[in-house]
Amino acid sequence: MHRLSRFISESRTLAVLALPIVLSQVANTLLGLIDTAMAGRAGAVEQAAVALGVAFWMPVFITLMSVVQALSPSVAHHFGAGDHLAVVQDTHQGIWLAAISSLLPLALMPGVGPVLAWAQIDPLLIGKTTLFLWGMMLGMPAAMVFRAIAFYSASINRPQPMMFLAFAGLGINALFNWLLIWGNWGFPALGGAGCGWASAIGMWVALAALVAWTARSPEYRACYLWRGWRLPHWTIQKRLLKIGLPMGGAALAEVTAFTSVAIFVGRFGAEQIAAHQIALNIASVLFMLPMGLAAALTIRVGQQLGAGDPRAACSIAWTGVAIGLVVAAIAMLLVLIGRAQIVTLFSVDPAVREVAAGLMLFAALWQLADATQVLAIGALRGYHVTFGPMLVMFAAFWLIGLPLGVRLGYYGIGDVAPLRVYGFWTGLVCALILAAIALSAWLRVVARECIAASAP
């Protein structure tokens, strides 16, 4: 009874912290769904341009965001220990890290065209994709700094602003998509590329609103950010990067594995690219549920370790994994029941709908494994363990999952003909299962060692 009571209590605490984070993650992913759906109304070519643009932009954004997310376990640890000055100092350095790192993607832009040409993408799509990406790059500094402040806010148990502002951004993004895709109200008609510029506008508006919120709300007075600024401090930056670079590496391994499939299947035509992007966007919305819970798990584990209670940290870690599995089981059922109806919302092309509905079966299959691996990583980040999980993710996706996908997608196996996009998604399912097994075992070892080290 004591364990059940503790499980219920910890579940409630995690849910209160995680719900706003989950909803904000869902809102951010819905931006991609809105882009895909609105571009789809302009035709398969415009939708494919958005899909290819996202395939380039999303890995870069998620990787850099994950590096900056090192701020979350660091701030949570200081907050759990009651050190508010260290909370502010680390957040200032995290904002500097976000601002500086956001400029790095500009150096990658000259390589976009050659990569797409190598992948045998239609020249018309190359031009539209490049224009989309220039818009996203201009919004990147705002997006990264917003994330740094949001990580600070959530880590001191104030996750609500990121949720409200993320949903407000949906309306701004949809409005400017409408203006820039079709050229309404005298705006230039950019087609699918307009989605990138609309997103950039929304990013800067959201940042301005979050700065104002944290500057004026009395809830932030104990850890007030907007005074006492210092230039980048190498000692703190080094500590954040030691945690954050492997976090970014793990995210890069997973996200590029998923998004690169759009490049690999490019030779199969716009329909397969668009279908892949539709199914991936829907799966990404579902993934935001365990991903948001994992972010809350990082914070809660970090706070308990900062307070000197590794047993509570261990209990919270496995409570989070259990909750995530329940959520994943529900999501799997919903996908299996409604996959055919869901994809009709994102394309008017029957061929695209048929392929996307088939891919949704794979999305249903990987829900349990995906939830397990992301929650295990979230808990391990609370322990400041990030390098090993990065190696696991690279091995699972790039040494096993994608090579298997290439084999099945391009060449088939035995008497089985090439499976095209379905072959690549088979490889992704296998990678997620392997990562889930390895990371959950790693969490078990780390939690036990931490408890043993604290014993008198």
C-alpha cells in the first residue's frame, strides 16, 4: 500500500509538471502539421517542398535545442538544492549558448542545393525547399533563446508560459501561412516556401512575449533573470556543453534517421515524400506526449538529486516510464482505429493517402518502444548521464536501423521485392526497439549505483 500511495503521489506531481510541457510540445508539432496540411491544399509539389525543408531544418533545430536543454537538469539540480543564484547564473549562460549556437546553421545553407541534387530531387523542388529554409534560418535565433528561457521556467516548476505561448503561436503561424502561401492581402505568393517565413515571424513574436512574461510576473522574483548579466563564462559553458553536446548527439542520431528518409525516398516521387511527411508529422504529435513527460522527468529527477534523495529520484524515474507506457498503449490503439480517417485531413491526393495510411501502421507498432527509450533518456539526463545514451542512439539508428531500411527499401531481401518507403520504416521500428531495451537497462544500473554511492 505504501508503494502504491507513493506511485500515485509521484504520478500526480509528474502529471502537473508534465502536462503544460506536453501541451507546448504538441502545439509546436502542430505547427508542422499545419504547414503540411496548408501546403497540401496548394498541391503535392508544394507539400513535398515543405517536407524536404523540414527534413533539413528539423534535425538542426532539435539537435541545437537538445544541447541547450542541458540547462534543464542543471537548473533543476540547483533549484532542488535551494541555490537560486546558481539558477540565474546558469540560465544567463544557457541563453548565451542558445543565441550563439543559433547562428551555426547559416553555415550549412550553401550545402542544401548540392545535397538535394545528389538525391535526384527535381530542380523545381530544390528552389522551393531552399526558399523555405531561408525563412526558418531567420527565425532560428528567436526559437533557440525562447527554448532556453522555457527550460529555465519549467525547471523552477513554472511550465505554464511555454504552453500558452506555444498555442498562441499556432494562430499566428496559420495566419501568415494563409498570407504567404497564396499571396493574400497583397503579400507575396511563395507557395509552400511561405510556411518557413510564417514560422519565423511566429518565433520572434513568441520570444518577445516570453521575455515580457518572465520580466513582469511575480512568480519569477526569487530567480529573477533580467538583471546582473555577465558575458559568456567559459567554466559554466564547459559544464553545460559537457552535458548538452551528447544530448544533442543523441537527438541528432534519432531525428536525422527519421527525417533523412524523406531524402532516401526522394527518387520514388513527390507522392512517397509527401506520404512519409504526413505519417511522420502525425507520429511526431503522438511522440510529444512521452517526450514532454521525459522533459518533466529530467526536471524531477534532477531536483531530487539536488535535494540529496537518490531513492526518490529512482522511484520517480520508473514511475515516469510506467506512465509513459500507459500513454503509448492508448496512442497505439487510437492510431490503429483512426489511421485512414486521419490522413485524409492532410492530403487530397488518393495515392498519398493510401501510402500514408499504410505507414501509420508502423507508427502504431513503435509507440511502446519509442516511449520507453525517450523516458529512459529523460531520466538519465536528470542523473547527468548523457554520453552513453548518445552512443546507444547512434548504434541503434545508424548502424542497424537505417542500413536495414536501405536494404529493404532499395533492394528487398531474398524473394521479397524492394519495399520502398515501407522498408525504411521497418528499419526505424527495429532501431527503436533496440534503443528501448538498451536504455532502460542503462537506467536501472545508473539508478542503483547512485543509491549505493549515497549509502552511509
